[in-house]
Amino acid sequence: MADWVAVCDEDDIDPEDVLRFDHGGRTFAVYRDPSGAPFATDGLCSHERVHLCDGLVMGDQIECPKHNGRFNYKTGAALRAPVCVNLATYPARVSGGRIEILI
């Protein structure tokens, strides 16, 4: 069964930034787009399992810190080699000033 899980306070992530969130033995990456809306993906690059929280966020893309592959964090789409496998995405929302993801 999927549950909404509180990640952090809304202000803990700046727009165009990423935060690592570990829960239930898994790692997630939580983002805020330029308008401040929250998004969430798997937290490890699909190419070599590097933590995306160390990557660079540009607009609606996250660049992996190891080989500079890029993903669209809103859709999970792999955008630039060497990544070729999309990331899983998870619904995210702001509730009571907290960012929550559905996992």
C-alpha cells in the first residue's frame, strides 16, 4: 500500500535544488522546480547508481555528478548520454508546510 511520507519542511529545499531522502531502505531525490512545486524521483542515477542529490539542477533537469547524464525530474525521462534508462517518479505535494511524497 502506498502512503504519503513527510520528507522535510517546504523551505528546506530551494527552488531549482535537490535533497536526498532515505526511507524504507530506498533513496529518493526530492526537487523544487523554479515555481516552487515539489517533485520526486529515484535517488540514484540509473547509469552507475550515483546519488543524484550531489548533481546540478537546471530548470526541470538534474545532471548526474559522475558522468553528466541528464534526466527530466518531472517525468523521469533520460535526456543525455550516458544515461538511457528513465528514473521512476513519485507524486509529491506540499501539505501543512511540509513536502510529502507518495511511496
